[in-house]
Amino acid sequence: MHAANPSRKEIMKPTILLIEDNEQNLYLATFLLEQNGFKVVPARTGPEGIELAGRIQPALIILDIQLPQMDGYTVARELRQNAALKDVPIVAVTSYAMVGDRERTLEAGCSGYIEKPINPDTFRSQVEEYLKARPAGGGTQP
Ligand code: MN
């Protein structure tokens, strides 16, 4: 489980749960992530994402804020209700320009946010920053 011994992680591609209702955004983000060695599991609605997250235990969740029916803030709060997911980074994807909306994503339990439209040149490094920031684990589990 030490960061200095990455061999295990290289074999097991980190799984990213991508909750996004827009097909073009879903396609682009999936393409960029798979190109960089991640396994991507898509969800097109909040409830589907919440259900999948509990089942697959992703290494990271990318969450569109503008979703039909259940918005991303609500999805983030629901995800944080699941103790098994408490250390999983949730990265909001938002096109909102207002600072208050970004704060709302953090208040809802997101670890941070990436601005829409996704920038193909920086998306991978942005995602990897959140993966690195994930708590190392060990000793915190009951
Ligand atoms: Mn959307």
C-alpha cells in the first residue's frame, strides 16, 4: 500500500466513475482517461452514479453538476453518505463561472472541480492531482 511501490497500481488500472449526461462530454472525457490508462465506468444520471459507486468502489468520481432530475450537488451529498466512499475524491465538472457555485460543490462534499469545457491538454494532470491527493489509507479503517 506504499506509494513508493507502485507496481500494484500499474497492473490494476484505476477505475474512474464518470457521471455525465452529455454524450459529447462523456465521449471526450472517456477517451482522454482511457488513453491515459484509466478504466472508465459511465453513468448518465445521478441515481445510476450513486448505485454504481457503491458497487464498484471507484478510485475517483468525476461528477457533472448539471444533471437532469438530481443535480450534482445532491449526488455529491448522497455519495458522501456512504461511509465506504468517504475517502474517494469527487471532482465536480462545472461550467458555472461564479465563485459561489464552486464553493457549493465543496460544501456538497466534492474534493474540487474542473471547469467545462474540458481542456484535453490539462484534463489528465488535473485528474491525477486529485488521485494523488487521496488519503494514503492504512489505519483509518475500522
Ligand atoms: Mn450535464
